Amino acid sequence: MITKEELIVRISNACDAVIGAEAELTDIDSRFGDADHGFTMTKIANTIRDSLEGADSIQEMLDNAACAVMGLNGGSAVPLWNTWLDGLQEHSVAEDSMNVEQVKAMFQGAYEELFDMSTAKVGDKTMMDALIPATEAIQAWEGDMDGLFEAAARAAEVGAENSKNFVSRFGRARSYGQQTIGTPDAGAVSMKYFFAGLAKK
């Protein structure tokens, strides 16, 4: 089981990890993008962290986070993260704790919501290069809650690293074609850091 308070700690750690990577994310995005991904992700992470307290259930907490992010101005990361967070809340529970199977269903549902919006797959050089392997690792996990988040973090890290081998197929970076090979996707890297933080309790 994981309680609402334990999940708040993990999500707060996830936000801190993203915020701590702002300079790295900015550097990556400056090569083929607008150089604003680090700033945008820091804004998203701060907004998520500031919205976590005061909810009566896990679902309400995640709904608060999704709604807070929805109100931000920013680049393409804002609607993508809003959609994923909204998927998490929609597939979570109106209770103050969740078991492993409920957590697995929550992450699977959130991925499906985001895929319906973005249609990006592994190999398209987007945040999905980290999110899809992490989600698959969660679904395949047979064990306790700590191991679930650790498996997701490992998979997200490998996925983000692998994104450097692909050609960008979305966003401004798409126009650079083969030049994007060798540089990881900033969205995948930010998702890697988020899952790394989730693995810390």
C-alpha cells in the first residue's frame, strides 16, 4: 500500500529532481528547440508541488495538481503534463491509500490518456521515450511498492538515454532531421528525472 502522505513525499521528490535539472534541460532544448524547456518544467514542477497539500483523497490531490498545471502559460509541455496528470487522477481512487494493482492501473490509464492526445511512440524522440518504458515496467512489476517505483525509474532512465539514437519527429526539432541524433530529447530527460524522484520515499 501507499498512503496519500507517502505519495505526496514521492511526488515532491520528483518535482525537486526536475527543478534540479533545469540547467541540463535548458541546454538540451537550446540545441534544437526554444531553450525554454528547463524553465517550463521548473514552473510545472513548482506548481505541482505547491498543489499537493490539503486534499482529502489521492484523487483530489492529483486533480488539484492537474488543474493547477492547466492554468499555466508555457510551451507544449504544459498541455502534455496536464493531460498526464489528469489521467493519473481519473484512474486513481477517492481514498487515502492505494495498493500496487491500483497504482499500476493509474499509471496505465494516464499513459493511455496522453497517448490519445500526442500519438507519439518510442522512437519519435519525445517524453514518451521515457514514459512508455516506465509505464511498461510498472505493468510488468510483481512485487512491493518500492520496487515498482524503482523499476519505473530505471526504465525511464534507459528510455531517455536511448532517445539520443532517434530522429526528432515532433516539434521544432523535427526540422533538424538527422542532426538531432546524438542528443537526448529534453522531454524524455525531464520525465526521467520525475520518475527518479518518485523512486525516493
